[in-house]
Amino acid sequence: MAVRAGIVVTGTEVLTGRVADRNGPWLAEELRRLGVDVGAVLVVGDRPADLRGALRFLAGEDLVITTGGLGPTADDLTAEVVGEVQGRPSAVDPTLEREIAAIVERLMARRGWRADPEATAAGVRKQALVPDGAAVLAPVGTAPGLVVPPADGRDGPVVVVLPGPPSELQGMWPAALAAAPVQAALAGREELRQETLRLWGTLESQLAATLRQAEFPGLEVTTCLRDGELEIVTRFGPDAQPEYDRLVAAVTEAHGPTLFSTGPTVDEVVASAFADRGLTVATAESCTSGLLVARLTERAGSSAWVLGGVASYANSAKEALVGVPAELLAAHGAVSPQVAAALADGARARFGADVGIGITGIAGPGGGSADKPVGTVHLCAVGPSSERLPRSVVLPGSRSAVRERSVSLAVHLLRQLLLGGPPA
């Protein structure tokens, strides 16, 4: 049997969507790398009853990890509730209390903060509450982590209690893994492989028909469609590698022209293509206002091939910054294939880049017309030999969705320009 784990993310701010959950996906992938199968990631608010319910739901797992709820305020109740569920009452650890107090004092002095001494001391005491028999993980911020096994005579998983801030959680992760109860819970784990195939231009229904034609025992196959890109994510043990090879062969035979990657993301594919060819790129964006150049420069080392970008939103900016002719704008309008091409040419010329790409469109929710409805987007990529790849689409969704999908389409346009393969 595979070693299994569950994750509980606490915080009403995460539950309501005001803060995106960065901890659950990160922990799930880290555990997958260790050969641990994650059965569930649960998000609960700062309510003791809901946290108890989540812990009881995961009582059949080998390991449970909680994140958040370790601060000094009244809604930070994770340590106490975990101790209760594990049958281990909590008490203040005097040594830990002194350590946390020293950390808080240094932090306040460094930042010039002033606070009521009694309130500060109460917050420190709260963070120093430790369930009986739990192992303490040294704070990365101000909050310690905990490893809490079930009390003697009780069944259930070891519970690892980690702080909510991602930097603190990730900094504490190695110490959590090294704790003896965690090592015991992970004993017997096996390698759990995960591979991804990426297609551009294949419908989910077409892929489903391909996968129905054959069985692939031992594989857990998941498909996901995002902004036109279809991902096939497969998890399996080492013994099932031949079955995965059969899956790749079947997908390649049926959908080879649209298969652009057997692992790397399109961003990684494009970055490698620019770096390997020694080419550079510049952008001129209207409706996306710099989102494309921001995405291209997310990767370390992108300064070697991304020269820059212009957010040419107004027509005056298109003329002055990118060199789009005023007569072209007057004749065709800012949202037109002609202006997208002029933006690409202008970006390439102004930055001295090998490749230029331009985007213009109507992201909405207003501004559309019968001839140019909301979602109309025109793109153009121009290559080193002035070869052109234009693309005109009407994209569905909200303003943010249209902008994000336009950027994804632009990245695939660059992939097509540099490497060929499935058209954007």
C-alpha cells in the first residue's frame, strides 16, 4: 500500500479567496516527490469545529499536515485543536516562550514598532502552547511548528503543524521531514513518478476517444484544459513505466501534430528556443498592457533574450513609442491586424530585437461593436528574416480572462515562430 497523506489549509482569508492558497499545492508536490500519495487538500476557516472535522476526515491517512493558525491572535487555534484531536492537552513551554519573546523583541526593535507589553506577552504565551509529547520545530518567523503523534493507545496519523506564511512553511519543511515520527510515518514509501504531455489544438473529447481505445493499468491519468492548452498529467509507480510508454505512443500516434512537449511548459520551451538560438525578443502590447513581457521575464536569465516591452495602450503611445503610423490607426482602427503587425515591427525596430510581437484587442467589458465584439484580439509575431505569423481571435470570458488568454496565445505564437509545430 502507498503511503498516504492529507493536507489541511486553515484560514478564513484563504477559504473566502482573499488570499490564494500557495501552501496546499506546494506541499502536495513535495510529498509526491517523496513518493507520498496525497488524498485530499482541505481548506477550512478559522473555526475549531471545522478544523476538528477536517482532521477527523483525514484520520485514516498515514500523515496529516496543517498550515496556518499559529499566530498570536484569538483566531489562531490550530496547535490547541490538533493537540485535542490527538489526545494531547496543551501547556505553555517556558523555554519556547523565552525563545519566541526574544524573536519578537528583535523584530520589533528592527522595525521600530511599539506595542503594549501585556498584549505582546499574551501573544507570545499563546504561540508557546505545546501539546504534551509533541516535538517542537524551531521558528522560521515567530511561530514554531509542531509534530504531534497520536497519544499512547490511540490510532491515527502523525500531524505536522506548520505556519501559514509560505516562506516560513518552506523554511521549516526540512526540519519537519527530519522529525522521527514523520520518518516513521513515511517508512515504506515508494517512488511516485509524474509526467506531463502538452498539446495545443486537440480537443478534450478527441483525447478522451483516444484513451478509451486502450487500457493502461497502473496509470492515474488526469487531463486539464487551460487557455487552449491540453495537459495530460500521469502518475504511476516504477513498475508501470512500460504502460506509460504505451500511453505516450498512443497519444503521439493519434495527436502527434499537436503534441508540443513531453514535459517542459510552453514558457520553458520558448525560453530554451531563444537561448539556444541566440535570438532576442521585444514586445509592444495594447490590451495586455505589459502582461506578456512580464510573463517572459518571470524566468531567471531571461535578460539574455528579452530586451524589453512597451505598454502602448493609448493611440498616442502607439505612435510615439512604437512608431505606428497615425494614418494606419485612422484607416483601420487601433484593434486591427494591421496595427498588430505595426506593433510587432515597431517593437523589433525600437529595441533592435530579432523577434517582435504585438498585441491589440478589446478586453471589455465595454468597447465592443458588431464588427469588433468584446474579446476581439489581433496578434502578430515577426521573426529574424521578417517572416510573419498573424493571428486574429475572439476570446470568451471576463476582462482578465481575455487578457490572460491573449498572453498564452502570444507565447504559443512565439513557439510556433521559433520551432514550428502546432499553430497558435
